[in-house]
Amino acid sequence: MRVPETCRPASNLVRCFLAVSAADMAIQSELASVLEIACTADELSGLRRPPPDFLHLTLAFLGEQPLEKVGVLAEKMASFFEGVASFPIAFTRLASFPDAKSPILAALPELDPALLTLQNTSRALVESEAIVLETRPFRPHVTLARQRKRGAGKGVDDPIVWSRGGLPGDTLREGTLWGKVSAVSLYRSEITPLGSHYSVIQRCELS
């Protein structure tokens, strides 16, 4: 598969990752509301927030890879994810990620068997092209924001609070935020002065 022209970088290397977009979990506005609610707390002021369209559940980060290898991964997605069914996903925690010292604020899902199967399938796809992933455990997560200064983060680990539809004035809900995973995407990531910019190289719907 040829990588679309709009996704072609100036060099032969593509910084990329596999993820599920918030829209493909049908909770984009709800996840955005988690961030808005969290930012009302003084200790969480000064956060750099991505646009709601960029919110995604990261399954595997590939780092920088040759353009042609990324094209092969895109071609293989349909066969690897064939037979993987869509499934409900439950977000329960808003936490500093991956630890209390991190400037990243993330929404964390329950690690149920269906999500772990999707993550393992993603790893198998990546490793089929001899791409070496980190050996340390990687937890799927949605990055909601990050502190502007590295090391400035204050440890957070709270029940998730959100509003249905993400509309101002809606009743706040504390507890499980349910979504449904319906597709996986291969993304390109670009670092810009305004933050990271993401574009979809290939999207694969689940059965």
C-alpha cells in the first residue's frame, strides 16, 4: 500500500503508532469533558491540551519507521484484525501516566480480555515487520493533557468524572465511562511548535 501523499513526510522516516480514536469509541465529547472538568482544579492548571479530534487510545508506539515499512503495515492491518470483534470499553481512572511524576494526564481503561486481545494483536502486527517494541509493559491509555514543563506534574489518581455529551451545564457523572471500540487506526505523528499533530494513514474496522 502506498502511504497517502498527505501523510508523506519530508524524510523517509515516519513517526507512528497504532490506536483507537475517541470517535471510534463513540466517546469523543465525553473524554473532552473529563479534561475540562479536571482543569477546573487549581493543581491542574497550565495544562497543554490536544484538540478533541486528536484524542485516542494508544495501543502500540512504533517510533520512527521507514516509509515503505509503514506502508506494508497498513496493508497487513485487514488480515491481522480480521475476526477481532468490536467490544465495550470502560474508563474508570484519571491519572498521571505512567507514574505520579509524569507530566502526562491520562484516562485509563479497565484491562479486560477483549482490550488485551486487541493490544496483543497490534503487537503481533508490528512485530511481523521486525519492529522491536519496548519490553516493559505498555498500558493502553488516552492522553488528555500534559504539563507545559516536564517534571511539573502533580500525582493524580482519581475516579473519572465526565458529562454525557460533554455539554456545559450537563450533570456531572463520576464512575465508569463506557464506550465501544469499533476500529483501529495506524497514525502518523508530527512534532510541531504547537504540539503533536496526528493524521490517519490507515483505518481498519472491527467486526
